[in-house]
Amino acid sequence: MQDFGKRKVRETVGDEKENDLEQLIKKLEESSALFHTVFEQAPVGIAVGHNEKWIFDPTSSLPGINSAFEKILCRSKKELADISWMDITHPDDLQADLVMFQKLKSGEIDSYSMEKRFIHPDGSDIWVRMTVVPLKLENDIFAQMAGLDGDEAPDETGIRSKDFKHICILEDITKRKIIEKELRESERSKSVLLSNLPGMSYRYSYGNGRTMEFVSEGSFRLTGYRPECLIKDRDIGYDDLILEQYRQARWDEWNKVLSRREPFRLEYEIATADGSRKWVYETGQGVYDDDGRVEALEGIVIDITGRKQRELEINRLKNHDYLTGLNNRRYFVELLSDEIMRDPVVKRAVLLIYLRHYNTVNLIYGYPYGESIVKELANELQHHVRDNILLFKISADRFCFYVRDYEESNELICLCDLIRESFNKSVYFKTIGGGIGIYEIERDVIDPEVILKCAAIAASNQNNTLEPEYTFFSKEMEARLLRKAMIKEEIAVSTSRMSHECLSLAFQPIVSLDGAIAGFEALSRYESENLGCISPEEFIPIAEETQLIIPLGEMIIDKACAFLKEIESLGYNDIKLYINISIIQLLRDSFPADIYRIVKEKGVNPSNLCLEITESVFSSNFKAVNERLQQFRELGFSIALDDFGAGYSSLSRERELNVNYLKLDKHFIDDLTSANKLTIVGDIISMAHKLGHYVIAEGVENEVQKDRLCGYSCDYMQGFLFSQPLVDTAALEFLKEWKKK
């Protein structure tokens, strides 16, 4: 065959360069020899098939059947060449093999593998893993060398239709199949044992050896060892199955209960025959002879792995947040306590992330939406976890980074910047908003709850913005928060009892252009037993934040109407009283009826009451606010727009405002001494008059301001030039004296 191959090559390429050709043929022969060696020594069976038969032609250069193939099928190459592979295929596997072979032959598939059985000459079965692929000879020269005629060369698919040759690879998997069968039988046996015996009962001899004299069939299910393996420690002793950390403790417990003749109970872990671990519960008691000496131990060992796993899962849930899978506050507190006690010198810090609007988002969009944002945010924040930076979820709306062993505070700021980037990755994070509080743990602070509190104080001590800001904790910050909490508590107590002792009003006169007293502005004061006098700039925002402004505002209106009643009883029926109203009060549905009820109860004229609102109230809902103001005007009240020009610019919509008075903000009055700003004040007053509004100038403190306001025909003025705020009795006396002038 080799001479034939050489001749074919020479006939193809001619006699030119014969020396080069000889070298090529030599390399080809060496390559062929190497291939045949590998083919013959392969650990898997390999054979070349021709349609439904295997090829064995000693004169052909094409490999036929290797030794491993013969060994697997227990047939010689000649025997295999004389029969079809279908003849020795197990009948139950033949149809599936034929279907796949036809698909391969037709080019529908490129190869196929299957597990099947062949029949040995003695009639026994052998399981194999068989892979069949087409044999493609694409070079005409080598096709001729292989003994193929030119007109039988492969078509464009590489597969012959009439003369289909293929490679068959076999791997003996009989042992694996036997093992699989044994495993199935073992599982069946375990199932039977499980239904009949809950555990392993035993009897220990209590001599020097302490070996088992009896073991029930349940030992196999529990330990993986048959009873005979454990009895007398034939293969292994039961003590050897117990994990080392429990062995001595188990016998110590046995000795203790035996001395008291008490039952034995203990939970521990064992290693089973397959190397797995199980939690078991052992209970037993001693068997005593007539002299009271222990002669044996009897008991039962029960598998409690399932229960222990549930306990571990419960403990896991105790230490993890169910939504994000992060460690929770409980775990953080335990970890921090342990680390501080173990190494108090290490530099540590806590960064607490407060999701400011989480509850609002839940109320508007539903809890699933809010939770989805939190889960996504948790995934983003986990990108910043390092060996010395751990992440926890300590409550529904709070995450916490625990940073240890850092060098300087700038590292914490860098981490905050990364957190801010995580927030900015999604518009959904921005809807929740957040603040970052940083607390660098002091060495004398060892209580984790105090540490979390300090970080939370810093996180909440920020502007109400959606962009997450960071703040370092300070003692002053804590003092402010404590003061705020005390004020909140005192207001809550006062309003719940409708106690007027702490709340008082001061009244600042409002003077008309001709110098007459036209009214008073009621200014609230709060006198705390613990904190002293609290300004309205401090306690009013707290009352608004907690909705306590509703009952507190009612108390203020009640006191103001009582003062107005005194004025009216003195015969001054043209004096107006100006009362500041919160937007929270204004938009409350029952507020018009509530204030009208108080006015009627006090018997005062609604036309002598002017409700003051700040222009910022129009920034939220202009239409709703304006409609509510018109409702008050229809009830007889006047409306004043306080601090005009300080915030929300209402000048462009002034014509639409349902107000009677514009109170110019003090900063305009302060500018009256500046020549280049005089025109602005004059223009505002002029425009207000053209639109039918009266103008009140606030904060008039000197004659220059007064004279210039008079020059601009400002209707009313208010400020220290005329009087500071006065208590009710002083205000009445001031009114009487002023009227005499």
C-alpha cells in the first residue's frame, strides 16, 4: 500500500524535484506511523465504519479497528469486520441508534453520542458511551491512497450518500452503570429503613474498651456503616465518627449523668462514611448491675440535621436582611462589640446612609417599587466593599458602611464620593434621596448603639435635598438635635393638654402713613421650663415638621382673638390684628371652619383679622392656595403676603393674587439708604397700588427709611422705630397713649 501511495503521488506531481518528493514521502510515512501508533494505543475503542459495517483491511492505509475496540466488544477485528454493528446491538437500543445513524448519514446532524448496550459473544451486555462522526477525506490524493475511487469522492457536504464512512468511538461505562444501579438500590434501602426506624439504637459495653455490642439497622441510614462495621469496632468505632471537638465533652457528660443515675442527652456532629456531616441527638441511660456498677450504656441516636439546618437558617435570618441579603443591624452590633473589645486601638468609622424619602416613595408607588430601588441600590453599594470596608443594612431605610484600619478622614470622604456616584447612576435612586452621616469612632466610645446614633444624627442633619450629602458628626450637632427633641416633646405636651402657659403672644404696632396706629402683628413666643424663651424661628419649623402646628396654631389664633376682643371692647373698632398662618394650616380642609368658629366664639369682627402667609406657599400649588385665600376673603378676613420679595417671585402673577396687603421684606427697607436701589422699592409700591394692594414696610428702624417710604406713599410701616413687640397689657397701654397724641 505504501508503494501504491508513492506511485500515486509521483503520477500526480510528475518526476520533477524527485529528491524533495522523497523527503515529503518520508515525512508522510513518519506521520502515518505516529498516527497508527496513537490510534492503536488509544485508551478508548476506535473503529472506521463503512455504512453498517466496520472496516478491517490489512492492505489499506486507512485505519480500521484498534485493540481497545476489540477488547471492549470481546471480538477480534476479523469477527467485527464480518458482522454488522446492528447484529450485536442490544434490541432495546437498536431503534434509537438507527434513527441517529440515518440522520448522520443524510447530513442532518454532524455527529451523535449515546449510551447503549452491545452484546458479547457469551450473551452478556456491556454498556458503552458511543460517539459517531463522519469520516471526511477532502484531498483526492489521500482519498486514492485510502482506496477510494475518484467517482466516489465526498460531495460538498463532506458525506457520501452511497459509500458512507464514519468513525465510531467507544468508552466502556459498564462499571459506572453498575455503580449507578447499586446507588439506586441503596437509596431504596434507605427509604425502607427511614420508614421503619427513626434512628440508630445501640448498647455499649462499659469496660475499658467501651465498644458497641449491639447496633440496630438504622446505623446505615445514620452513619453510612452497616451494624457489623460498628460492632466491636470491626471497621470503625462510633466514637471515631464523632467530630473531635465533641468526643471528650460527650464522655464527660456521660460520666456526669452516670454518677447521678440521670438520663443522658446531647447534641453533636458526626462524620458519616461518605465524609458528610450530620447533626445528631443522642439520648440514653446507664445499665447497672446488682452492685450499682455500670455495666453497659443503652440509647438511641437520631438525625437532627434538618432541625439544625432550620435553626441555622433562623440564625442566618437573624443576622441578615431578608430583602438584600446583607448583614443586618444585629450582626453589625455584635461584630462591632467584639472588635472594639478585642482591639480598641484600631481606627474605625461608620458611614450611615439615610434614604430620606423611602417611606414617601412606598406610599406613592407601593412597597414593591420602593423595595426594588433599595435592592438595586444595595447591589451598587456592594461594589465599594473591601477587606476593611463592610456593608450592612441596619433598617428599612438605612445602610451602613463600617470602615476599619484607615489612615485619615479623607479616605472616608472618597468613599462618600463613590456612594454619591452610586446614587447618581439611576434616576430612581434620586427619587428616594439620601444623606450620609460619618462618625469617626472615639476610643472611649464602646457602645455600638451610641455609635449608630451618632452616625444617624449626622445623616439626618442635612438639607432636604435629593442629592446625597455627607456630614461629619459633632457634639454641637448632637446638642442641637437634643434641643430640637426637647422642644418637640414640650410642644406635644402643651398641645395635647391645650395648655396656654408656655405659649404667649407679643404685639408689634403697625403705623399708617399719617402716623396713626392701624393694627398689630401677633408674634408668638414659647417659654420653656427647661430651655427658657424659644424664638418662633426655632419652634415654628419644628411644629410644622411634626404637624403640631395644627393644634399650636389654633392656640395662637385663640389668644390673638382674645387680644382683639379687648381692643374692640375699648372702642377701637378700626384696629387690625395680623396673624401668621402656616401653609399646613392653610391647606387643611377644616381650617376655614375652625378659624371662623374661634372668631365667632370670641365675638370679634372677621374684618379686623388679617391672615399673613409667606410668598413661598405659592411655590407648591399656586391655584389651590389662591382659591383657599379667596375663600377666607369671602368669610370677611383680609390676607397679607408676608416677606414679599424674599423668595418665590410673585410679582409676575401679582394681578392674580387674592391678597389685600403686601408686606415688603426687611432687606428692601435696609436698601433705602442706598441711592441706586431706591427706585426698586418705589416701583414695587407703585405697582402694588396700581393692582389694588396696600403695602406694609417691615423693619423700619430710622427716620431716613420712614421719610423715604412716606415719599413713596407706602401705606403702613412696622419696626423698632415705632415700637418693639409688646406683651398684651403693654400693647393696650401703647395704643391708648398713641391715640391721645
